[in-house]
Amino acid sequence: MALDPDSRLVLQVVVGPRTTDSAELLLEGVRDRLGGRAPELVCSDEYPVYPEVLLSVFGQQQVPPRTGRPGRPAGPRVVPPEGMCHATVHKTRERGRVTAVQTRVVLGELAEGERVSTSYLERHNATDRHRNARKGRKTYRFSKDWEVHEAMTCFTAYSYNFCWAVRTLRQGDCKSGYAQRTPAMAAGLADHVWSLEEWLTLPGVQH
């Protein structure tokens, strides 16, 4: 799952085993939703395929300048686009508790003031398990069919964007009252909290 931490918007979901192909599908979906532009900061765990896949999806070919030295000049290489950074988070655990968190920049440069964290995605995973009973741990409610599991995962993930008011996104104060907002509202994709019926019946493609 790919999540925008600012709006809490779910950008893309891929249901399947954790492989290079799945990572490519995930990041290609993110690229399409961003209109082809590269994200400024990608935070992830230390799954080793991410740097390679990020370069294959967002990378740009660059020909190194000639050095003037004898020998064959260096050929083109794939480099991260200017302004994109990929950083990883490593957590050290003791007796089931996190005792240390280390971050490392893998691609590009971290902009001043940027913070490397996967906490929003981890929190959303807990919300997703709460909203999708099939993902509950130690339960008989697990999916018996893979296609149904994929459909329910997409249903809960994408309806969250428009129909789930996130407490930390609300605006206002306790005196004047709070205005509830969904991730889609925070991202500028909606102007109100949608009902589930509204989300289900709206055509997926607008003309």
C-alpha cells in the first residue's frame, strides 16, 4: 500500500505476495495517480527491491560527462529524478518493543526539514484491519477465496479515502466546533464526507 502522509490518502493498493512484480505494480500506480511526476520523498522499510524498482519506474537516463582521459567513455546510467529522495526506516526491537529507530537515505538527498517516518502507514494498516474483518488476527473470518479477499481489500482501502473522516484531519476547535474531513477532502478531491452509497454509485470514469 502507498499512502500520502499529508492527506492520509491511499494512493495505490496491490494485493498479492511481496515480490518485485508487486512493487512495480504499486509504484507504477503511484506514478499514474501523480500524473507522471516523481514523489519528493518515499519512505519505506528495508525491503531490498524498492531502490531498484524506484529507479525503473521514476528514474531518468543520464550520460556522465567526458573526463578527457583515455578509454571508452561511460555509457548512460539510470539516476533518480532531481528532487526525489528514498529513505528507509530500521527498527530495533527487544522483547517485542521498539527500542531504537534508525533512518538511512538510499537514493537522492533529503530536503531540509523533511522527516523520515513510516508511522502514518503503520497506523493506517491498523485502521485497515479494523475496517476489514477478514484481516483480523486469530479469527475464523479470514477470506476463503483470493479474488474476494482482493475485492474486499480494495473496497475498504479506497472507500476510506472518501467516506472515513480522520480525526487528525479535522479543522476547527472545541469552542466553534470541528469540521470533519476525509483524506479525499484533505487532498482536494472532495468537498464533503461521502456516504458509502454515494461512493458506490458514482461512475468510476467521468466524462
